[in-house]
Amino acid sequence: MTEIRLVPQNPANGPVAAAVLSCAVGCFLLGVLAVAADGSKRLAATLNFYHPSGPLSGVTTVAIALWLVCWAVLATRWRNRSLAFGKLSAFAFLLLALGLLLTFPPFGDLFLGR
Amino acid sequence: MEITLRELVTSIHGMLFGGFFLMALFGALVLLLDWNNPDRIAGDVSPERPAPRWQTIYLVAMVAAGWAAVLSGAYMIYPWYRAVAPTGADLALYPQRLLMSHPTTAGWHNFGMEWKEHVAWIAPMASTMVAWVLLKHRAAWNAHRAVRTTVLGFAAVAFLAAAIAGGWGAMINKKAPVQGGQSIQLMGSTK
């Protein structure tokens, strides 16, 4: 017997929007923290979670933790919602591009006035 | 034929985890382009059907390799790379110090490693998101063109980040190889 399944024509895009935006936020924060730790000895010392790896351990751990928290919060709030995905996507790509640029040492050095 | 422990771990990091991740990401990009085909989407009569088992295994293995690459790099190899050399030590065992010891090689650290050590993390983060959307939200992928374009874009950025990190890693390891530690015999001598 053929199985007939009812499929919603327009499933909510909220959970995908949450995943995309939180990922972009995480990448952006990674770039910001990388530049900030490079420019501030105090912050670098604070982010030195695992001494053999230095501040890199804190920069990445904090960025990943914030990404996952952001994802969990947004996924809960947007579970059944449909958002204007085009605008959200443009904003997410802007954050992702900035995150990528901030990891590029000459770009980060511009911010630090070097 | 011998290899040192540090060389072995570095090979596993770069050639097994990193190499597989980069190849799998490229494969995932091709898969995504195929799934983005309007004819294929129109023919998907059951868009909420779970992904085939092999695709689930493939995407999960890809993401696991990405995380294994960055975690082994940051917490096993990077400490060997950046270790402080005692006075008078052989700098060959301290790659960062070896590179920094000469103006013609300092850029491999100041530019190459500084970029690689951060940009690498974008790849597993973005690929985790891509795999999660494809495995858990196939219906949204099929229904919304903007979702497909965005996820494809993030997959492309993940590939770019992994390629930058892998390329720099390979080149830096040629200039100043991570070496030392216990010797492991892989094969008996041919002599």
C-alpha cells in the first residue's frame, strides 16, 4: 500500500536561521577575540586557559562556547518561526566575512594601529 | 625506518584529519550543488524523509575530522611548535623559535601561523552548521532557495578556511618541521 505523508509546503526556517546566525556570530567573535588578545597583554593572560597552547586556547574556547550558547538560545526562540531569511542571511555573511578578515593578520594589525 | 612521536602526531593531524576533512568538504560541496538542482528538489516527493545512512555517516565523519584536526593542532602540536627554547638549545626542536631567529623566515610565523591558528576554527564551526542543516532540516533546504544559497556559501567559506589552514600548515612544517620525542620504528632496516 502506498504511504501518503502530509508535508508542510513551507516548513519554518527558524531553526536553520538560528544555526546560520549563531555560526556567523561565533566566527565573528573568534576574529574579534583573536585581535583583542593580540592587542592586550591583560586579555591574552586572561584567555590563557591552557598554558602550553597560550591565549589561543581561551580565544577558541570562548568563541565556541558563545557560538553554542547563541545557537541554543536562538533555536529555542525561533523553533516554530519563519523569518525573513534573505536579510538574516546577508547579516550572517557580513559577520562571517568580518570574522574571516579579522583572522587575517594584516587586517587585525590595522585595528591595532601597527 | 623510523619516525618520531611528534612527526607521527603531526602527520595524523595534517594528513589524516586535515586531509580527510578538506577532501570531504569538497565532496560535500559537490553534494550540495547536486541537491541544489531544481529538478532534483522537485523530484523529492518526501522532503522530510531522513537523509540516507551513508550521507549521515559521511557528514558526521567529515565534521568529526574537522574538529579532530583543530583540537589536535591546538592542544598537541601547537604546544610543541611554540615551546620556549632553553638557552643554547638546538632550535630545530623549537619550530617557532627557529622561524623567528631569522628575518627571512620570521614571516612564516608572524603571518602564516598567526593566520592559520585562528582561521582554521571557522572550518569545523561552519561545517558543523552545514551538516546539521542537511541532516535535520532537509525540508527547509528543499523549500527555501535562500536557505540553500546561504548553506552553500557557508560550506564554501568552510572549505576556504580549511584550505588556508592546511596550506599554511604544510608549508610551515616544511620550513620548520615539528620533530622530536620518542622514536618509533615503522620497518626494519633494509641494510
